[in-house]
Amino acid sequence: QVQLKESGGGLVQAGGSLRLSCVATRPVTELDMAWYRQAPGKERDFVADIVGEGDSTTYTDSVKGRFTISRDNAKNMLYLQMNNLKLEDTAVYYCAARRRTEVGGYIHWGQGTQVIVSS
């Protein structure tokens, strides 16, 4: 099975930056991957994904121009570079993945890493 583990969360002041990492137990070249987040009292929401052999990326509107999703094939790593962080970015961030043969939504999830943005 595909196992995922996030890291890199922490406390940062508004306007600062963090880079989240997610290590996978399968080659990331075999996977479509995504970042989701869940703020206190809210649903888990899509943030960004990187899919297909061409590494096509998509971002939710609120993070466009600030966040960058990428992956390192040699290290089986997924990254989320987060710049110009805002208070509303505070959430638990989750790494997600699916094999390209698995039709439907993401079914493999990490445990999450907490990001707290302070004023």
C-alpha cells in the first residue's frame, strides 16, 4: 500500500514562509498527489495537486501565487512551498495520493502536519 508522512509544519508569523514535505513509500512517479488542509471547525479542503506524467499542477484560488507544489522523484518526496502566509492559512495540512490506475478521489492520506500563522 501507499503510505505517506508529512513534516515541516510549525508556527510562523504572517508574511513568512514554510515548506511542507511528504515522503511516500512508493515512487512518486507512479502517483497523482495533492495537498489538502483542514482549518479549525471547517471541512478538509483542496489546496493543490500535481498529476500525470507531465506534472500538471492545480491550485485553489486562495493560494495561487503564494504556494508551489512540487515533487522530487529521486527522494519519493512531495513538497508544498508556502510563501506570504496569511492568518487564514492556519490549518492541519495533509498529503494525499492515488495510483493513476485508481479511479476516483484520493484514497491514501498522511497523518497531517499543523501550520499556525500568527499576527
